[in-house]
Amino acid sequence: MPSFLKTSLSLGLLALSLNAHAGKITIDFDDYGPTVENGHIIDTRYAGLNWSNFGVIEGNSIPNTGYEWGTASGKYAAFNSKGDDASFSSGSDKNFTLYNLLLTAAWRDSTVEFYGYDNGQLKNTLSVNTSATTPVLVHFNWSNIDAVRLHVVSKNYGAQQVVENIKLEFTAPLPVPEPETYAMLLAGLGLIGFARRHKASLRA
């Protein structure tokens, strides 16, 4: 196959591949830096997600608590404000796979429930016992979800949970390619067909 035909076809396939892939990320909240006050509610669309009732805090600002022990990387971690339910979601435009996260009870050992949703439908549940002195690595491996909710069982004073190092991968549905992508693919395929017919006619 001539090199220019290979290039046309390869570029088209590459464009489709890049459109379909979104990539893995680890959310550690450290890029908030020293400019935010403790308890600052995490901004909408931070790290490409919608956040509800999650705050950010400098762990060592409250020493000898789960806030300090649970801040595993850098200085900052997230927590569910007032110990209430908190959630993060990707919106309707894309789903994600949630792999794992670190979870620590801020004040007292707790039982925490997680719920995974897709388009409002409950898909996954997981119950975890947390410690106020040692982070727990919670494994999910939940695929094709668009929202996760954290709920503390038997909520009372001190039910906050420290959340760190959320590892997930966006898995956006394959979008409709741009017209230029289709044109590039069709042109490449057409030229390949033409070249093969031309080569066959020379052999005849």
C-alpha cells in the first residue's frame, strides 16, 4: 500500500480512537493549594466531575485525627461536610469506571455505604468499615457509572469521612465523528480500492 494511503487511513483511525478514549486520573485535591480555607466546598467540574457536599481540608491543620492520618499524599484531602451524604458525578455526557479510593474516619470509627448509579438507576453498593487512625483502601472496580454517593450509617456528631486519591477512568461513549474524519476515512478507502483495481488491470 502506498505510504500516502496508509497515512490517510491511519489518521482517520487515530482520530476515532482519540475521540473514544478519555483516560485514567487520580484525584488527590492537592492542586487546591494554600489559597482556600478549610472546609471550602469543592467547585463544580473540579477534575471533570460535579461535586455535592464535599469540602477540601488541609489534613495537618487538625493533628492527631483522621484528617491528618487520612491525608495520604500532599497536604489536602476531601471530606463529607457535616457528616452528611456527599456525591460526585460526571453528568450525562460521559460515564466512568471507579477503581479505588482511600477512606478514613475523621473522628470515630464508622460504617460507610457507597452507591453507584447510571442515569439515576442504582447499579452498585458497597459497605466499608472505617478507622479514625488508619486509611482503608476501598476497591470498587465499578464500570459504566455516572455518579457515586457516600452515606455514613447511623450518622451522629463526628461522622465526617476523609476521602483521598480517588482513582477513576472516564469512559465516554463513542461520539459521532466529525465530518472531516469520515471524509478522511472514505478518501483513504477509496484510494486503496482504486490502487488495487489499477494494479489488477496492469496484470491482465
